[in-house]
Amino acid sequence: MPCTTGIETSKISENRSARPERLSVMLMAVIEYFDGELPTKRRVRDISAGGMRVDGAEKLQADMRVAVSVGAIHAAGATVRWTRSQLAGLAFDETIDPDEARKKNGSAPIPQPKTSGAVPTAGWAGEMRDAYKP
């Protein structure tokens, strides 16, 4: 029977086999932005050697460059390929090992804003050196 969609099914199966296998996961990733925004934690829904899909895409825009840390992978370069509702698809600059991303040694901590470095000297705060020692 002839194909009525105008798409050759052999080309579809070729494209699917060329795409890295996606693994459905429940991971947390830290996404760092290059525009000065503070890093954010996002839930990873699925991951492959070539990219990942994340929840909470409100700060992400197509073609935006970011660095991603997930599991044992730290600061992997990525480009946002698409956003839809609260989801975003990121493509890694270089292939990763999804098993490394699934390791439980945690992602990089979210950096805190830099403080002025001032040390309190007045009142009870000036006497406190360590919160866990009397």
C-alpha cells in the first residue's frame, strides 16, 4: 500500500536509530547562566548522551547558552534547543555518559551571592566565632 503521508518510513526509522537512547530519570541539576543570574536547581525528566529535558523553564530561552551540573558531571556546556510551557530541551556541547549523571554523589552546590566580607564586632555577634561551639 502506498504511503499517504509523503514521508518515507525508512527515513523515520533511520532518524530514530541515530538519536541517543533517552533514559527517564528523577534527578536534580544545577543550571548556571552566563548573564549574571544566580544558578538554579531544576528537575531532570529525561537524559541522554546528547541532552536532557528539564522542568521549570521560566528563565530559559531557545539558543541560550548554559552550564549544567548533574550527578558526577559538573559544568557541562549546553544550548537550550526548545522551551514549551514549563519544559526545556537542552543539547550538550559534547556527549556525556548518562550513568555518570545518575551517580548519587550529588550535583554542584548552588553558589551564594558574595558578601562584603564584613565581620561583626558589636554586641553578641562579635563574640560568636563558631555557631557550634559555646
